[in-house]
Amino acid sequence: MAAAGILLAAALGGGLLFLARCFSSVTRKVALRMPAGGPMEGKTAIITGANSGLGRATAAELLRQGARVIMACRDCGRAEEAARELRAEVGLCSRGGGECRGELVVHELDLASLSSVRSFCQQVLQEEPRLDVLINNAGIFQCPYMKTEDGFEMQFGVNHLGHFLLTNLLLGLLKSSVPSRIVVVSSKLYKYGEINFDDLNSELSYNKSFAYSRSKLGNILFTRELARRIQNSGVTVNVLHPGIVRTNLAWPTFLLLSRKPSQKLERENLACDTPCQPFCSALKAF
């Protein structure tokens, strides 16, 4: 009964928030683009899940600011396609014309495989002399019960554990590149999650909504503890809730909440203030 009540509260709360945004009479637009060759020139950023949604939008804006952007994606084919589109959208470096765009590279990273995470980090440590920004953006949402390659419940494994290992393996490079920044993308749905140490793998009981919330709670607890441990190191770590944004991850769920949601639903376009948060948080370090 308690679980049903929490689920109902989550559904109603999310629905009311969504409808309020859909029918608000105030259209929030913020002009956030800056001149090319901006503060990220000469700096390197890694974005997980950068081939679509918030990750892609953040990659585009960091690229415009001159950053070397590493797209860390599970599907290299889709990532390369997105990279081609981004290069065409943003343009190439043209110092003679007074504008300089960044550099875009694609590396394979499967957060459902700790072996893949280690291989990715090994490649980064071998090839990159510095790392200024790490954006833990990739995630999966309310999937059926599955396990990662290493036997962890999929949502907890991908959304939290994969990023946990990734961050720790790259922390030394971030510390040697100060001032640097870690940005963790979480969700307000963390409020409905709890860490059950007697059933961490959700083998006794699995609810896809609770499992997602638990993974986002893990993100927040990890960020808070990491911030405490590395304070005064020159590495800043923040966690954020991006709000309701029309992305491939969130769209199927929120489509059910409104007959015409596309009228007001914010898109992964950095002209709007909500989706720009990963980019803005990354930029504040410099």
C-alpha cells in the first residue's frame, strides 16, 4: 500500500509539473550562445551519451566554445553519425577568419560493462594530456528487469555504477588539469528511491520506476561524498536535475501526459534555459 501511494504521488507530481510547464503563459527563452573561440578553447571535455538529447546539445555548445569534445557512446555507429551532423552544424576551425571551433572525437563506452569502462579510461589516459570537464550524462530509464555484463541490475549498473567507476578512474587526470569540473546529471525522481542493502540487485523485488529513482539517488549520494572528499583540490563536482526535456529518453513517458505536449515541451535546444544546465555547469569552472 505504501509503495502504491509513493508511485501515485510520483505520477501526480510529475504530471502536475509537466502540465504546468505545458500551459504556462510565460515562455522562458535565454540567449546563451557566445562568440566562437570562447572560454573552452584548449580544454577537453568528455560527455557520456553525447549522440542524442542533452548530451548532443551540450556537445554542440562546448564545441562552439572551442573545446575538444570526446563523445563517449555505446553505439559508435550512431555516435559517428551524430558527430558528422555536429561538425556540419558547428563548422570547422578557421583561425584565419577569426573564428575557432573545437574538435570532436568518438570513443566507445558501454556503461553496462565495467571492462568497457576500464578500456575507455585506459585509452583516455594514454591519449589525453588533460581533462577539464567530465559530464556523466548517459542513462537508461525504466527498463524491464535486466542485468549488466557484470551481473548488476541494469539501471543501477548503467546510471550509477558505470559512472562511479568512470569518474574514479579519471579523477587523477582531472586533478592534474585544475581547475576542472565533474557534472552529474540526475533527476528529481531520486526522492522516490531508496538503497536497500539487503536487495541491491533487486532480485527479490523489482519495480522499474523505483529502480530508476534509486539509481538517481545513487548519483546524488556519490556526488555529495565525492565533493566532500576532494574539496580544495581544484576539482568541482556538481549534480543537477535537467527538468522535463523532450529527448529520446523522456519523450515516450511524457507523451502520455498531454494530448498536445509538443506545444510547450522544452527541447534539447540550448536556446532554452533548462537543457543548457550541463553546459552552463561545465562552463562555470572557467
